[in-house]
Amino acid sequence: MDRLLVLVRHGQSEWNLKNLFTGWRDVDLSEQGVDEARQAGKRLKAEGLAFETTFTSGLIRAQRTLQLMLEELQMTDLPVTRDIALNERNYGDLAGLNKDDARAKWGEEQVHIWRRSYTTQPPGGESLRDTGARVWPYYLHTVQPHVMRGEGVLVSAHGNSLRALIMALDGLGPDEVVKLELPTGLPILYRLNADTTVAEKREING
């Protein structure tokens, strides 16, 4: 049985391009982001991967990335489940601010802590641990059962929601996950064992 799970961070968004904190703000893909999403779909197709169901967040940048990948895969009729449990980390009061302006206002060290600490919340927002607290149950109860039934599952989500998920899949500690960076539009393939542990993990970057 092929227990296939592929995770993809959405393509570059318009606010990624402008160096703005995005979080739950509903921002579309940039032109580069559209291209990254299509390239991800082409890579998945070149691998000959078969998918039966898909999951994405409540935000357009992840939804559109998924749609563009499915167009390249010629699988636009697959079921799509959208849920805010997979949304990006909520950056609270930082959302919409330029990251350089935030550093000028609060200092390099404080902004770095807000962005990279596992437990520290930005004002009015979520820590990475908070993000995991909604991602992990959703994965266990909603996504993983499809994988364990042998369905190919494609997930299009966000840098921090996927970092939280990868933390659980890879068994990373808080000090390790804060160093994890996910490029936009890069598919990460997992195959799971019968006991839900990871049998294979690799990036599909060629």
C-alpha cells in the first residue's frame, strides 16, 4: 500500500513580494507565485504521482496554488477540503506591516523572537506552538486517515502551518523547528509506514 502525503507551501504571494507580514490576511499569488505553483504541479506530474484527495487552508493563496497544481496534473476533479485549521500562523498586530519597518519600531531582536520563537506570540497573534495546536489534531483526525487508507493526499498550505506539521512528522524539537525554512512552491513527499511513522521523505525539486 502506498501511503502518500505531499505537502506544498503556496507560491510567492503579493505580500511575500512586498516583504509584509501576512498571516490570515487573504492575499493572492504574485506572478512569480503563479509560476511556482504551476512548476510544482509539473514536478508532481513528472513523478507520476496519483492523488485521490486534497486539503488546503481557508486562504486564497493556498487554494489557488492547489488549483494551479491540479490543472498541471490534469486532476481538477479531485475533492478539495478547505479548512482554517491549515491557515498560516496569525501574526496579529504585525499583519500588513513591512518587516523592515517592524524591525525599526521594535528592534531586530524582538522581531526575530516573534518570527522564530516556538512559544512567544506577536501582539494579538499566535506562536508556532499555537499554530500547531490546531494543525496537529486536524492532521490526525482528518488528513492522516486518508493517507493510511492508501489514498494519495496533496496538501497546499503555508510556511508555518506546514512547519508545525513537519515538526510532528519528523519528530523535531522546539529548537530544531525554529530553524526549519520551507521554500515557496516546493513539494515535499512523505510515504508513511503502517504505524503512521515516516518511511520516506524527500523534496521534489527537479
